[in-house]
Amino acid sequence: MALIITDDCINCAVCEPECPNLAIFEGEEIFGIDPDRCTECVGHFDEPQCQLVCPVDCIPVHPERIENRDELLAKYERLTGRKAA
């Protein structure tokens, strides 16, 4: 499951540097998440780091990008070139 940033985003930018996959970017009005790069931090951390630091809780699961843990691990491996532990 990739994550998505909703319109509740206040553009505080605390999420962007927390993303180990460089999936978060500054959009025209709010920040966004590239679903092809988002692994919900699977392979890196136990929890999505952007969700942990977001002060307004505006980063839910992307309803059109539902992926299971195995799919997220495969994406992690493609992005990093490393096998997941």
C-alpha cells in the first residue's frame, strides 16, 4: 500500500526528509507521494516515518494502491538493489 498526502497538509515539510525512498516531494499546493517509490518504509523501518512525524495526521493509505507486505518488500528491493532482511 502506498501512502497519500491529503488536502489537510499544512506544508510543514517535516515528512519529506524522513522518507528513505525519496518518495515525498513538494507539489504546487501540498506535498505529494510518488506511489511507485513508497513502500510505507517496509524494508527500512517498522512504521511509515512520514506518518509518525506528521502533525496533522494527513497521510493515509492510498485507496487505489493497495499492496501487501510481499509486494512492498519487492518494491523496496527494486528501489535499493538490496535484499530485505
